[in-house]
Amino acid sequence: MPRWTYGLLFGLAGGLVALLVERIVFPPLTVAHVDLAGLVNEHVRHPELMKLPEAERSMDAVRFAARLEKETAKLAREYRVVILAAPAIVSGAPDLTAILRKRIEKYAP
């Protein structure tokens, strides 16, 4: 066999190995969904929150929104997913709402 044939075969083999290693080290992102509206509604309707004055409820809403954004971003990094709001997904994507709810409940009023 000519020398260039070996070069071509080794080049293809090296490319396939590099692709395989890249897929193992950096797996592709998938899509998951979270019911953000449900989480916000649960928080807003919390009985302890209803007893607070309007100014404190507004401050709590700001803190909750920041926590929700931070925990959602952390969840997306940990699970290597792109998180979409629940109405955007018809079916087939995993639901991470329960996991996000547990993480946010640590900070509940």
C-alpha cells in the first residue's frame, strides 16, 4: 500500500478518537423544563408572606426572583441542560421543577 493511504487511515482514526473524547468530556446539552409560573404562584400565595406589609412583600419578591434566577442557572450547569419554561415544552423533556422547588424551599419565609 502507498504511504499516503496509511496517512489517510491514521488521520481518519485520529479524528474519530478526538470526536469520541470530545463527546465523553463535553457531552451535548439537552433540554429540560421547569414550571416557573407555578413556583412563583406558590411563593406569592405563601401564608406567612400574606401577613407581611406591602413594602416587605415587594422586597421579598425581589429576593425570591434573584434566588430563582441563581438556582435555575446552577441547576442548568449541574445537569448540563437548557432550561425552558414549562409551556414551551410539549412533551419528552425531563421536568426539573421538583428539584428546583426543594432548592428554593431552603430560603422560604
